[in-house]
Amino acid sequence: MTPADAERYRRKAEECRANARTVIDDADRAAWLRLAEVWTELARSANRDAGAPGNAEEEIKKRAYEIWERHGRPKGKEDEFWQQAEQELRNENKSCPIRTPGTRAERS
């Protein structure tokens, strides 16, 4: 999911809250509010999946740095450690795959 998805879900939640304010029946109001909560949770989930811009890259950067340090800080292995960091993070959380940025060469 993307930040745009999260925003769309937040708008849907607000529409449901607005509908809840207009109905007379308490059961209908409660149903609209429950639906608003579902949309709100979807928005939260979309934010977690997409993360704030750069979050995935920051996680990878931090992990690659840790790997680089563990290997004695060798020169010329940045791409190798970057790819290893991406793979490690994917393996750690298979239920929620991270959205990885392009290759190191593409970011330069």
C-alpha cells in the first residue's frame, strides 16, 4: 500500500463519521462509526506498509552499515552489503515485505 492509499482510507473514514452525524437511528450511527474505525485501521496499515518516505531506505542503510562494520569496514563492498541488508530485512519480516528502493547505482 502507498501513502496515497492511506490518505484515501482516511477520507473514507471521515465520510463515515460525517454520515454518523447525520443519521437519527443509534444503530445506524454505531454502524457508521464502526465502519469509520475499519477505514482508519486500513489507513494505519497502509502507513505501516508504505512507511514514511525513506524509512525502508534508512533501515537498509543502517543494516548495511552494521554489516560493513562487522566485516572490518572494507572499501568497495558497499553494494554487496546493501544487497545483504535488503535480503536480511526481507527475511526477518516475510509477512510484511518492505518496499526497497532501487539499486545503489540508481540512487547515485
